[in-house]
Amino acid sequence: MTQHPYNPGRLLFGGDYNPEQWSKDVWAKDIALMRRAAVNTVSLGIFSWALLEPREGEYDVEWLDGIIAMLHEAGIGFFLATPTASPPPWFTRAHPDAMPVRADGTTLTHGSRDTYAVSSPAYREASQRIARFLAERYGAHPGLRGWHVHNEYGTIDYGPHAADAFRRWLRSKYETLDELNAAWTTAFWSQSYGEWEDILPPRDTQYLHNPAHVVDFKRFNSDEMLAAFTEQKAAIVASGSTAPITTNFMLPTWNHLEQWSWSEAQDVVSIDHYLDDPGIDGDTHVAYCGDLTRSWAGGPWLLMEQNAIGIRVGDRTYVKGPDQTIRNSLGYIARGSQSSLFFQWRASAGGSELWHGALVPHAGESSRAFETVVELGSILESISEVVEPPTDGRPVEADVAILWDAEGWWATDTPHLPNDALSYSDEVRATHRSLWRAGISVDFVRAGDDLSRYRLMIIPSMFALSEADAAWATSYVRSGGQLVVQFFSGIADMNQRVITGGYPGMLRELLGVRTEEIRPLPDGESLELDKGFHSEMWSERVQLEGASSLVDYRAGALSGLPAITRNDVGMGAATYLSTRLTQLSRDRYYAQLCADLGIDPVVSDAAPLGVEAVRRRGAAADYLFLLHHGSDSVTVSGEGVDLVTGSNAAGLTLDPGDVAVIRESSRKWMLVKENSASA
Ligand code: GLA
């Protein structure tokens, strides 16, 4: 059932729960601990296919019935997963052709999870069958909070089923091989296709792939997995279940799905987010995840998993302390999450992820980790009124928009660019980080969206753009918008065919510039620009064609030539950053630009003190979230009530690591470093 804006009635707290790994006496203990911590939601059955259907068509639900009854009696709701991310061993034996094949031709075998070829008819049929079975049995259960279809779609198959399905997708996109050959520039390296059967997934080959082939395969995979999701969704709906249906996206590394179309297909958008930095950049990434997911969802959303206790970076797991656990949880909620859910409730004693942190760690409930869980549960109960969304469904207001485009990510990921160090995801994140550091709220937008509410729009390095995208950006500027385009955007069309005659072909007229030469920099080298800015990685020889230069290169071969330009168009302006500003320069650039445009931080003196300030709009009030990442105590003055402590917000002290969620009576806030307040 589509619910807009999504409102579960209370903030959901809990996480993945795998009772099947434990004996029944542990279940009873778990439920008692959940109640102690005010856990109200668990996700069940995510990888339980082999237990639920031990032999084809034979079901064993005694254990699931049992735990659901116990949870329900304790007032704990549940998301029920369809377990299709982990087909059972009997399925592998019966359908060896349904195993995924890697790009190098290796067929994977059972023994982990996600061993399926998504285009295999047997897999698709078995998935719908188990989804239908579960929906018929549990779809009307009063404790059911929603359907968690599959888990983190993203297993890519290069085998024969994928080849067949890819060809069908290509036929429907291009209709004729002539069209496909032209779009893919197959004249290069003797790749012209004379028969559809000659087209394969981009399996390992001798040297470079054709980038148009690679990006179409990405598009195909996103559509193919979406079809698999939609079939399961249809099976659930057909059973009569009206519980909201979602599937969990994944950040930061997953780039297999076109999130805008996927978000439209779900009743509520959910995501799993794993920090990739144990330091302050982890906190900026929480904000990035929150802003992205809220934007995809177009309103409130669900944090389906986050890491408990541990932060896995590279080959080790760092400890996530109590303060950070609480701050991060509130960081997502500040940005519209209706939940704080974790992977997982109880740390596994065995199995592949036995060293993954959990709300109940191996040490048990007598632990700092579990005390934190109890504290978090109590905070979430105190602030639960924030769950009521505003009538327009927009939990956060922003004046700045960043274009998000999965296809842009895929295009920029293709190899052999002028500088392969360029990463779309890094560019988006670095830009978002600058705005986060300036305390400015950000939305992400999709090409074609209504931009009338935004005063600034940023196109991060977006190699491929369509003519429609360029026209959309132009009309935004003409009607008064301020646009910033970062280097290497609009160079090519959606098939990675360069617009010749000077870069960036798609946006040349709008930007009033012509780049004739891209000049990458060696790693570690930086360039000096005017006004004290520095840049790295990328530079361009830019000629002005109507724009004026705001900042010139100061050194090297480009000295005295334009680095940052501005073109007044209609009632707005289009700015071009032809080089990659270092993070510090980028921070300064965007902070100054926002100040010039009158785009204010949520609370002007918060960010310099290390306090993240986010305003979450609610049905009856607005809530100011203050998350203290800094190192000095801060005194707050303003009118409102801090829901965390229940005290008046005026005179509230935030020590490093503290959080406050203030029901605002006015929007005037001042934050002062404590010793300077008393000085
Ligand atoms: C993902 C999965 C979980 C678990 C965690 C931790 O988000 O959804 O099942 O594997 O990662 O690794």
C-alpha cells in the first residue's frame, strides 16, 4: 500500500534478527532484552530460505510462527523478508544453470549468499513462489510492519541467462542492429554486430571494453533486478497484504541500481549504510546517506541497517563508541529516517559474519555496547513525536540541490578517461562534504525535476548528459537559477559519444566556454589558482565564449588562463569549475558562494564549533537536531524544549559527543563555546 508520506506511527528501533541461529531459551532472553532496550521492530527471515523451504515445495514455518508469536505478545513488530538473496542448497543442485557467472567465465558455487543468476527463469519462479507463500501466510499479521523484499539487490551475472535477457533488453531499446551499432560506435575495433546472438555481456576480454556496451549492461542489470523485485511485489500484493513493501539499498559502495526508478517502485525507500571512516568523515557520510535517501524517497524513509559497535574499514573493524552510535542514529533521523535499525540484534556465534558487531555483542548484555542500546532506545522514545511528517511530506528544506545520476556514475566509471583517478562518487561526496561543513542543507535531484525551490544547483563531474538534461539545466538558469558545473560534465551523450568541436559540448553554450584541451595532473601535484584557491587532478585549457573569468590559473602551462568562469544567462548564471578544487578550497568556494547568494546555514555559528545542526520539519512543530562532533563544550540559547533531556533549550550545554533534539518555538538560535560564554 503506498503511503505518502511514510509514517509508521513511531520511530522504529531494532534490527535484523536471526533467531534461527539460536535455541529457544535464547529467544526468550532476546525478547526480554528487546523490551529492556525499547526495541520495537526486527527484520526476520532475510536469509532463511533453506529453513523455510527445506525441500522444493515443502515448507517449515514452525520456528517462524513461534518467534512471531513471541514478538507479537511482547509488542514488537517485524519486517518480514523474502529470503531470495540466499537460495538453498537444493535449489543449486536442481538448477546448476541458475548460478551466477563472473565476467571471467567462472561459475560460482553455493557456499556463501547471493548465489543466483537473476535472469534464470527457475530462480525467478522459485522467488515468486516463496514470496507468495510468505505473503499468504503472514500478510495480514497485525505485527507486520512491512515487506523487506530480497536483500541489497546487486549480484551481477555474465552467464547465458544474462546474455539472453540482455539481448531482449537491447532489442527493445534499439529495435535494429543498425541503431545499436551506431549508438555503441561499433565501427571501432571491428565490433559491428550482424546478429543479435553475437552480443554478449561485457565479459572479460583482451583489452578495453566498449564503454557504451558496459553502461548499457549496467542499465540492463538495474532494470532486470527491478523486474525481479516488481514480480515479488506483485506476488505479495496479489495475496491481499497491504503492508508497505520495500527493498534495502546499500551505501556507500553499491552502484548497481538506478535509484530514482527503483524508489518509485517501492512504498517506502530503505537503505543499509555502513560507515567507511571511523573519524569525522563517517559523520559527514551519515549526512550524505540521509540526504540521498530522503531525496530518492521524496520524503521520509527507513534506515534498514547500520553498523553496530564496529566500523569495518579495509581489513579491520574499529570500535564505534557509545556517543557515535547515538549521534549517527540521530543524524539519519534528523534527515527524515523513520527508524534506527541495525545489523544485527545478536552477534552470531558462528557463520561467515561472526565478527560483525551487534546490539547484543558476544560479551552479552553486561557490556558497554548493550548499555548504549538501552540509552539509545530511551532517547528514541523521548523524541518519537518527530516521526509525524509535515503535510507536504518534506522533512527537510534545502536551497541547494546536487544532481544525482546513477548513469553518470556508470559512465564515469568506464576506464581510460583522461584521468582514471576521477570518481563520480568521490566528486559528489566531496561537494556534499563542503556544504555539510558549511552547515547548509542539501537535496539531491534527478534531471528533469522541478528546481523552482532551489537557489543553487550543482552538477558534479557528469561526463555523459542528454540534450534534454542540458535543456533542463539551461531553463533553470534562464529563470533565475545559479548553476555550478564541475569539470568533465556534458562532454558526451548518454552513449559516451563525445560532442565534438570543443568541450563540454552539451553545456558549452550555457557555460559560455570552450575547452580544447584536458590536462590531468600527476597524483600529489597541486595547482595554484587566484584568490588563494588550489586544485588537483584535473585542469583544462578554457577559452571564454561569452563567460567571464572569476579565477585564473596562476602557475604552470595554464597560468593566466581561466579556471573558474561565470556566464550570465537570462535571469541566472552558470559557473564552470574547470579544475578539481582541493577539499579545503572547495569548502571555501561553496561557503563563500552560499554566503553571496544569501543561502544561510541552519544555525550560523554551529558548524565552526563542530556542531551539526539540522532542522527536521514535523506535523505540528519543527525540530532542531544538534549533534556535537567537536571538542569544546557549547552553550545553546534559543526558545524550545530539548526532547532528549526534557529541559528548556535556553542555556542547554552540549558537551563533546552530546545530542539535542529541540522542539522549536522560534528559529533564532545562538551557540557559543562554553568558556567564551562565561568569559
Ligand atoms: C549487509 C547485509 C547484512 C550484513 C551486513 C554486514 O548490509 O545486508 O546481511 O551482511 O551487510 O556485513
